[in-house]
Amino acid sequence: MAALEIIGIHKKFGGVVALAGVDITIETARITGVIGPNGSGKTTLFNVVAGAFPPTAGRVVWQGEDITGKRSYDIARRGVVRTYQQSMSYPALSVRDNVRIGCEHGRAPNLRTAARWQSADEILDFVGLGGLGDVTAGALSFGNLRRLGLAVALGAEPLLLLLDEPAAGLSDSEGAALTELILSFPQLGLGVCVIDHDMALMGAICEHLVVLNFGTKIAEGTPQDVLNDATVLDVYLGTGT
Amino acid sequence: MTEPARSRTPTGGWIERPSREQIVLGVLVLAGIVAFPLLNPGYRLLSLAVTTGFTAIALYGLALQFGQAGILSVGHAGIVGVGAYAAAIIATQFGAGFWLALPVSIAASAFAAALVGMPSLRVGGQHYIIITFCFSALLVIALTNGGTLTGSATGLDVGLIAPVFGINFALIKNAYALVSGFLVVCIVVTYVIVNSPYGRTLRAIRENEPLARAVGINSNRHKIGVFFLSGAFAGLAGILQTYYLRHISPPLYGAFPSLYLALMIMLGGARYLYGPLIGAIIVTFLPEVGHLDPIDARIAYGVALLAVILLLPGGVSGGVAELYRALVARWQRAPAAPASVSPPPSAG
């Protein structure tokens, strides 16, 4: 089932074209990756989808409803929640309160059925921060901060998670542990869309890859297909001739 | 049987249970407020205490918007002035007394604060500070040129508060009881707000507004909401001040009084429950205790503010809380010294 449809999205900042007509369909219960070099328009795409700013042209459709240009909090309440690459937490608050804020908002006002999580601590256990609830978020290590970012987003009971470079700045072992965590999200019935420029990471976690370059989609398919695509190799490695 | 639609309470009740320390501190503060007039402090000190009371009420509003939501105003005295003048104007125009004017003053200040706050949604923090500063400056000009409605530069007079159950509020000890009664209500209301999910929502906006919006918080609505609440406290302070002084004039609500309120909140500490009260006590009583004339007092305030910013970023209340935590940690560590690993901090 197509959950999120990105249809012909254009975004210009003054004279700079960040996105030049991108079409992507994201299905729930699997992990979709959007990959591309720095400046290819990945984060702009997230910002448009999550409502940080409206696109210059094009539409975003979520579960059959046009959500183009809606405010970010409105989109979050409908179940599309993003994480940030840099500012992942509320630094002066306790880890538990960070997650509780997610739990008390997000889809909660519209949630008719029982919530997936019974408490903030249950989410902290799930992401591997059990026992750290009373710690101030600003005192966490960077790796734990990345996990907290996921916990805050999970608290909002998303149906589709948009992860902005979830493993950036992590050591190999931390990155591997986080990858494992993200791989378990589809089993919760959660759609995931990841953006990153790390080919190895994306090849490992995504079932479906979309490659952006200069604001346009240059390839799409399974990781094997995409990573062997001549155009993609050209963008990443240069022509070599 | 169907489950209630929202049975989720991530950790127990809607409002945090107060800790033992909080209860003890609350009882001590209440005892102090009740005991003060029984110590025969004399008229001068009692009248300073009344001033402290309504100033602290205004500060509790400022603490919500600055301490919780992270939005500083340097025009809070102007918002107090809206409530004060609302009470005085309906007294002189329609003969309405204190009790009738009370809800009017609170509503007038609340709406004024929400209105002044609206432009801040489009611009960043510093711009809001300038807007609030301009508001209090403009208010003084408007009041000074308001003809007979505002009494111009002379200001307005109001009568006495109508006695309730035979209590005559013209007596200083009864005025003290009235103001401190309202103060206690304000402290309780602040406690409830700060420890409810709504308080957490405000702190989320303070700490990381983009993240708050990304999890579904309509930050603009909550900002206007907290301006409104802050204004309601200011309106209550305004009418209490009006009926205590019995005469108000524009300079009471200008830029300098506004800056003093901002100074007091930083001095006392905006994020702690008794920070506003401590700030009001220090600034009101400092000239009296230190035998300072008004010029010296201003210098002392400036030095105190610099000292607090440099040494106690959380204000005096934050410094005391930190000291207390350090002492408790030391006291707990001492008997448990043989344990190689300290136990994780338990809840409560």
C-alpha cells in the first residue's frame, strides 16, 4: 500500500533549485532510503514532506489526503514524524520527560485505539536507554542522544518515521547497534524513510533505495540494482575515464 | 466494557506528585507568610511585604513565560498597568469596586499580553523583547495623554476595597492577608501548571522549538496561551497594587519598572517555584535592610544582577537548589562509602 506519495516536488530558494521535480512513493512496513551526495536535496525533501516549508510546486499525499503545505505539527498529528540530524533532544529536561513530551503529543490527540506503548520507560527500554530516565538529556553521550531522538519520535506514535542521517557521527559499533534497532521498526508496523549519504549503511538497512542528485531522482530500486547502476556509480565515484 | 479513549498516562497521574522536599518547603513558605505579621514587624515592614506580595504575583506570570516557555519580556510592568488602569477607569467611570473590577483587570491584562505577543510569533526572541519594551514606553505616553479617562499625568484615584465579612482592608494587616492569600493561590496555580503536561509542553518549546513542532506541538498557539496566562497574573497584580496605593499614575508602568521586574525574575530564578518570591523579597527589602537611598539602590541592583548572571545563572533559588542537591549527595555518599558502585538515583 502506498502510504506517502511525493508527486512532482519542486523547491527553489531564490535562484537556487534544491528540488527539481521529484516523485517518490513510500510504502509502510518497509524501509525506504533516499540517498545522494551532499547538496542533492535530501534534507530539503524531508523539510517539504514534514511541513517545515511548502514546496514551490508539487504535492505530498499521505494516506490519500493532500498534506502539501500543512504545518509540521499538523503532519506529526497525522502520523508522519521526522527526526533531526543535529538537535535531537530537549537538552535541559530529563530523558524521561523528553519521551513523555512525544507521548503527550503526536498522534495522541487523535488516537482512538490503545497506544502501542504503555509508558515512556517502555520506549526507553526498547531503544536501549533503560535506567537512564532521570538523567538530563544534555548529559547523554552522542550515541545515546541518537537513540533518544528515536525514542522521542516513537513516543509520538508515528505511522511513518522520517530519519535524517540517524547514524551520522557514530562509531562503527554504535552505528551497527543503531542499524539493528532501525531494522526492527517495520515489525512494529512502522514505515521508515531514511536519508543518508553513507552507501554501505543504506545498502544494509533499506529494501528500497531512491538516489537523488542535484534535486532530481536518478535511480530507484532494490539496493543491489541501485548500487550497480552506472549513473549512480558515476555520481559517487566519478567516471574514471 | 470499552476502554476510555485516552487511557495513556506515561507515568502515573496527570500532575506530578510533590516530593517530600517540595511539601516541606511549601509548608515552610506558608508558615513564613502566616507568621510574618504575628512578629509585630511594624507598619513600614508590613507595607513593604504587601508591595513584595503583588510584585511577586506579577513575577509568577513572568516566570511562566520566561522560565517555562523561555520568552523574556521587558514590558511586563506595562501589562500590569493595563490591569491597574482597567480597575481605576471602571471605578471612576462606572463606580465599580474592587471585587467587580477583579475579573475585568485580569482579563484586560491577559488579552493585552496575548495581543502584544502576537508579532513575536513571526520574529525571533530579541525582537519580542524590543516589542515589549516599546509597548510599555508607548503605554506611558498613551496614559499621560489620555485626558480625563486616564487622568493624564496626574493619574487616577480609587476608593477602598469593600469589606467582606466585616474585614476592613484599609488596615495594613488585612491588606497583607488579602495580598498574601492571592499570592498563595498564584503559587499553587504555578505549581500545577509547571508540573502538568502543559508545563512540559512549554519547556519543550523553550528547549527545542523545531523538535516540539515535529512531534505535534502547535508552538504558536501555546506561546499565545502562555502570554495570556502571564498577563492574567499581571492583571491581578495590577488591581492589587491599585487598591493598595489608592492612586496610580503612568510612571509606575514605564520602562524602568518593567526592567526591574525582569531584574527580579533573573535575580530570584525563573525556573524554580519560589524564585519569583525570592526575587521580589530581595529587590523590595534590599534598600530598607541596607539603608540605601534610591540612587544607591539602583547601583546595588545592577551589581546584584551582574553577580547573579556571572555566579548563579539559575538565580538565587537555582543556587540554593544546587547547594542543597550537593549537600544531599555528600550526605548520602558518606555512609555508603564501602559500596564500589553507587546505586542509580531512585525515583522521588
